[in-house]
Amino acid sequence: MGVASLVLGILSVILAVVFSGFGWLAAILGLVGIILASVAKKKGPDGMATAGLVLSIIGLVLGLLMYVACAILVGGLASMMV
């Protein structure tokens, strides 16, 4: 589970930073990564689980920020078209 959380954390950070339109998907992957990392850390201390937890938290926060930023930009553009 530590490896899975690490992979999901890396994917969530990449989706949030590179493909900022997929902020919602990055947030979902980050949330699942946090859950997997916390389950893995309960079974025993593992470096990959810790790295997965940190990356998943970063991916979740960045994903939510990108989602909100895209929503604000789309709302601003829609209000300009009226």
C-alpha cells in the first residue's frame, strides 16, 4: 500500500501542476493516496508510505487550488461574455 500511495501522490502532483485543468482528478487521487498511506503507516513505519502521504497531501492541496482557479477563470470569462 505504501507503493500505491507513492504512485498516486506522484500522479496527483503531476496532474495538478502540468495538467491544471484536471485539478479535480488530482484532488481525488491525492485523497485516495492519503487513505492508502495512512493504512500502510498503521501496519508499520515505511519510508514509501511517508513519501506517499506527503506527496498526496501536496497533490490534494494543489489540485484543489487549481480547480478553484479554473472555476474562477471560467466564471470571470462567462461574466464578461454577458
